[in-house]
Amino acid sequence: MSEPITPEAAPVEDAVTALLRAVHDALDLPLPGLTDEDEREHRALLINRAADARIVLAGVLERGLRMETASTFLRGRTATLPVTYTPWMDKGAPA
């Protein structure tokens, strides 16, 4: 019987998973608030982050960029493009 995986015994994240997680995190944006400005900012941020993700993936697939380097680079780019708009908040339906 194998031992359950505990945080101390968890396997080290492999390069593929790290890159996939970096792409996911770059593109996983909260929905914008209801104002036109929030929607414009959300759209611009999503376009910029998607472009960064495409560039990184092209580097891996077409230029032989190491996945570890790609995920580190994408995480850095994502950090420089934070969410600055007001995210939509569900205040619940009227009772």
C-alpha cells in the first residue's frame, strides 16, 4: 500500500505542469465590473496577457526555449500586468 501524498512528500511540479499553470494563471482573469471602463481594461489586459502566452508558447514550440525559462518569464510578465479594474462582484439575487 502506498503512502498518501502529504505536502512534504508532494512531487516537484514538472516543467510542463509549471508552464501550463503559468499560462492558466495569466489568462484566468476575474470578470470586469459593470462600467465601460472596467470592461475596456479587462479586454486590454486579456489581450496583452494572451499575447504574452502566445509568444512564450511559440518560443517553446518553435525556438526550443526551455519550459522552465518560459514559465518563469511568463510569471514575471503576468506580475507586471496586474488587474487594475474593479472585478464584478455577485451581490446575490433579491429575496
